[in-house]
Amino acid sequence: MRALDELLKLDAEFGLYPTFIYNSKQPPSFGNSDISIGAMGDSFYEYLLKVWLQGGKREMKYRHMYDKSVNGIIDKLVHMSRPNYLTYVAELKRGRVVHKMDHLSCFLGGNLALGAYTHPNGLDSLTAQRQLKTGKQLAYVRSVPKRLRC
């Protein structure tokens, strides 16, 4: 938890933490501006919620950190493809959106659903409903057309 407490001190814009953080000197600082929910970032975002849950939901600072990051992810990284209208999570590289979804981002749909169902204000709260809606969109898969089946 000490590592997360140090990260809480950093000013992560929109709750989005870069993939590289200098920790060799105090205080820690961001080493780049690349944001990924996939490779190099997946475990961090996955564990934000887990730390709060495994701590018995007592330390609200971790839940707030999770909610702030989720809001940033939804606002800045979640997009919809055209013409198929499938929801995906993009990345930020040097401040620019890269419209590709890393396969390691696949945890996010379930993570958002778990976050919604365990939200302190209940599942009916606007925040929980937003998280659940996005989680469902990310988990949605169309059935394969007959002409493409093996």
C-alpha cells in the first residue's frame, strides 16, 4: 500500500498514470506521458480496485483513486469503432490517441462491472451505472456470421 500512497501524491491528470515512473529518487515522478490500460499498465489499473476490496473497503482513498482513474479512462480512452460500433480502449502516446486496443486491456470490462457492483453509493448511483454500462459495452461480442464460421 505504501507504493500506492506515494502515487496518490503525484498529480495524475484525469487519474491516468503513465507507464513509467521514476522511483529511484524522492519523490517519485513520471518518466513519460504514455498511458496504456494494456501492456505496461494493465496490472496497475486492475489492482486499484482489488486493493480497496481486499482491504475490506475501509480505506476510501483507494476507492477514490480507482474511481478517478476509471473516469479518466472512460472520458479519454474509451472509443467506439466505425462502422461496427464496437467499444474499445485506446492508448495515449506522447499526448496523442492511438486507436488500438491492446489484448491485455481485456480485463477492463469485468473490472468495471465489479467496480459498479461494489460501489459505495450502490449500483443505482450514476457513477456505478456509468461504469457498468461501459463494462458491458467492452464485454459485448457479436456472434460470428455463418459465412465466417469454421
